[in-house]
Amino acid sequence: MAIGFVGLGNMGAPMAANLARAGHAVLGYDVVAAAPEGVERMASLEELASRADTLITMLPNGPIMCEVIHDLLSHAAPGTLFIDCSTVDVASARLAASDIAAAGHAALDAPVSGGTGGAAAGTLTFMVGGEDADFEHAKPMFDIMGAKAFHCGGSGSGQAAKICNNMLLGISMIGTCEAFALADGLGLDRQALYDVVAASSGQSWSMTTYCPVPGVGPKTPADNDYRPGFAADLMLKDLSLSQQAAAASGVATPLGRHAQTLYDAFVANNGAGRDFSAILEHLASKKADV
Ligand code: NAD
């Protein structure tokens, strides 16, 4: 039997190609995209499901993922392992997992961090929700597509971990950009701020690994005219998912909500398609109401 891979876009294509390169028989299906080298393209979800014992999905959002899972369920062999690597809302992940279990199959939600570069290099981080045994079964595949895989708990826990992480990332990137904007206003050299923060309590991944300022710190999208990297649109998607989850669970996340508002405004004002760290320019152009 083979691995069936649905969604051969920016992330799915290199992930499927890595599985094929590692010696797996990989079958692919996408409504638009072509199959990458080593992956056999199927004409329908039915054909894909009937020839695979593991089905991986890498799709744009929860409604599309649920629709695809629904179609796959009618054709999958008993005991098929479903692994959804898309970033979707926690409610859709739990709904899909319960439908999959009710049909006699196994389900893992396994969203990733690491972007297209990590997908190509096979260095993604997987955050996984589901049963222990299913995680162990899938681990060798995660090890091919990624560098780390964390089993976070039951169904939906992978998506929960992903949106908590990305809400924190959005907030910390905005905080880092605000610090640079304030430094500019105070006449403090950007390199000097970086050197101090990198060795002080304000240090974060947004500052020292993904510095939003060109020419400061390691090479980042800021040094490549803010070409993504991690697009602002995807950050906005993840912040919106975090706010959907916060509302559904009755948890107050005021900074997460404000980060969503700021990314919404940035994406609407020429931020679409740019790296999420380019919000630096958007924030630096604002003048305080005094
Ligand atoms: P993408 O738009 O490049 O790929 C999605 C693919 O799904 C497309 O090729 C599209 O044709 C296909 N598709 C849509 N509907 C379909 C259907 N009904 N049946 C079959 N195929 C269908 O998106 P991407 O960048 O690869 O992202 C995929 C997922 O990974 C998203 O949930 C995204 O949030 C998440 N993600 C992306 C990144 C990133 O940096 N791009 C990083 C982490 C997570």
C-alpha cells in the first residue's frame, strides 16, 4: 500500500516529494497543482483513497479539509490512517477526527511550523493530536518530512498548539517592530538595539532569528525585500483562528485580538503577499495621537 497525499501546493508538494525520495510509494491528488517528481498523480480522490493505507491532507482551511475527508471516507479501506497537516480551526479538526473514528479509521491532526523552506529541507516541526499508537505509527513519516514531532494530546491538540504558538509569534513580532520604531524615534541605532536585546531580557525568536530589520542580525526575509518566508496573509489566518478559538472557549486574549486587528490592517494596506515581518514598515509609518 501507498501514502495518498491531497493538496500539492507550496507545502504539500515538497512534503510529498520528500516521502517519495525516502522510498515510499506516494500517490498525489490536487484540484489544480501538478504532482512533484516521484509522486504519481491520481485522477480522483476515490482512486487515491482506494490505493493508499495512509492519507495525508495539506489544504487551505477547515471547510475544504472537512469536505475532502468526507469524500475520502467513502472510499478508504478499513483501518486507514488519516493525517491532516493543514492549519485549520480546532473545531474542524475535532469534527473530522470523530467522523474518521466513527468510520473505523485512525486520525491525527498534525499541523506544521517551518514554512516552505522547512518543507523542502525536511526540517518541519509537527504538532500532533490523536492517540499514542497512531502517533507512533506516523512518527517515521514525520521524521522524513520534519526534524521534530511533538505529541501534544488528544484530537485537536496539534491545532491548539499551533495557534497558541502563532498567536505568540504575531504578538512578539509586533512587539519587536514597535521596539525598533521607538528606537528610531529616540535616535537609537538599530544595530545597537539588536545587540542589547539579543543579550537581554527582551530577546525572542522574532528579534534574533527572524529580525525584521534589513542588514541587522542573521539573513532574514527583511534582507530579501520582505519576500516570504511566512506571508502576512498566513499570519492573519492563524491570528483569526486563535481569536475564533478564544471566543469558543471563553478565554480573553486581548493582545492576540489586537495583533489580529493590526495584521488585518497591514494585509489590507499592501501587506498581502509580503513577509509578516514587513509589518515593521507599517508600524513605523504610524504617528502617535498626542
Ligand atoms: P497552497 O494554497 O499553496 O496549497 C493548497 C493546495 O490545496 C493547492 O494546491 C490547492 O489547489 C489544493 N486544494 C484546494 N482545494 C482542494 C481540494 N478540494 N482537493 C484537492 N486539493 C485542493 O497552500 P500552502 O502554503 O501549501 O498551505 C497549506 C496549509 O499549510 C495551509 O493550511 C497553511 O495555513 C498551512 N501552512 C502553510 C505554511 C506556509 O509557509 N506556506 C506554513 C505552515 C502551515
